[in-house]
Amino acid sequence: MSKDLKGFILATISGASFGLIPLFTIPVIEGGMGYASLIFYRFLFGSIFMAAFLLWRRTPLGITLSEALRISLLSFNYIICAITLFMSYDYITSGVATSLIYTNPLWCALICIIFFKERLTAKVCISMFLAILGVMLLSGFFDASSVFSPLGMTLGLWSGIGYGVYLVMLPRMALSRLSSLKLTFYIFFLAMLMLLAYAIVFEGGIEPIHDTPTLVNLILVGLLPTAFSNICVTMALRLIDTSIVSILGAFEPFTAMVVGVLLLNEPCTFGTITGGILVLASVILLTLKKP
């Protein structure tokens, strides 16, 4: 197998596995578990799997206090992204929510233009137009028979914006000494500790896992769309170009939409399909290299 083909496969698997988040989390939410406990278990099991992988590769796990403090800022931002995503599932379909997360490259571009004085190009303007039109279609804005949820759309968009902020912060944190996998492990691990502290102080502790289906779902959400997805994307980035990896991330919302329609009985309309395609087109345009 060629290096490029292996990179394509790994990036596709990463995107598709990340799109499985609603398959494992929505049943847990419907079972009554709070968001803090759900995300705690996701990062707990994700950290265990990633630590096992790093130890298998004989990667030293030590970090400095300065690195830990900077990673904590990234972890806090990651928690906000995860909470707003899971909260949006209460108001909009998982496919729409995941499409809104996928707008993060657009927010990265806008943040860099506003705060880091990067140039506003025609490509960014066209991407913004496609993204706005796509979000309006996803929300049912043009469909008189649909039920529009401003709160759900706001939460989904905030998750995308938050992840865009995370991606802008990441390379500016002076953490280049750490490998991508090691850094991701500590982002998950410190996020888990923050959620544990929050739950103890404000919610009386982490909720226990009461039944086997919930345990299986929590283990799988920690394994597939958390640890496995990040391991695959890190390996893909070593084999193919970053922009190609980003484009192949389109499998995230498509997987979420397919799972939502086929397994979670979520509605699928022409508007949501067209809106999803426009959002993906805006991101693909933004991530393509200049000619």
C-alpha cells in the first residue's frame, strides 16, 4: 500500500469514527446522565486507551508544570466544545449539529483575520456565503413546515466556533516539544480532572454507571470517536497533506447524518442535505491550497 493511499484511508477512518459520537452519547443522555459525567467518562476511557497506545510505543509521558498549565487552557476550551455539542442534541438532529462543528475552519480563518491581521480574500468571502446559506438551510429557515430551534443552532455553532478557537490556540501555545498524540492525551486527561473537580463541587460527584448498555456506550465513545479517531488523524498527517486530511474530515457530518437517520430515527429533508453539502463545500474551498 502506498503512503498516500494509507494516509487517505486513515484520514477517512478518523472522520467517519468521529461522526459516531451521537450513536454512543445520545442513548446515554436519554438515559438521564448529566453532561459533566458523560464527558468525564468519555475522556476517562479515551485517556486510558491513548495512554495504553503511548506506552505500547514506549513514549515517555512526563511534562513540565508550565506545559500542564498551557494544556489546561486547551482542555477547558475542549470541554466547552463538547458540552455545547451534546446540549445541541436536545434541540437539533445529530447530523445538523455535527455539520455545524465542521464549520470550524471558517471560524479559524475569521479569528486570524480579526485578531492576527491576516488578509481577507475572495475565497474566504465565498466560503462565508456558502456556510451562512448552508446553516440557514440546515436550520429550516426556508421551510415553513420545519421547527426552528435558535438555541440548538446557537449551541451547535458555538461548538464549531469553540473548536476553531482551540485550533487557533493550539500552535500558539509553545508545546511543539510534545508529540501530537502525547499532547492530545494530556488534553483529554486534564479535561477529565477538571470535570471531576466540577462535579464534586457543584453536582455532588460523578454519576455512577448503572447498567451494562451505558457502560458499553461510554467505553465505545472513549475508544472510537475519541482515542481511535485522534490516533488515526495523527498518523494520517504524517503521510498526506494537512489540507487533504481536513477535507476528508467531511466524513464526520456525513457519518453522523447517516447514523442519525438509519439508527436514531432522525428526520432527513432536502433542506438539511443541501445545507450540509453547502457547509462541506465552504470548508473544502477554504482548505484547498491556492493555485
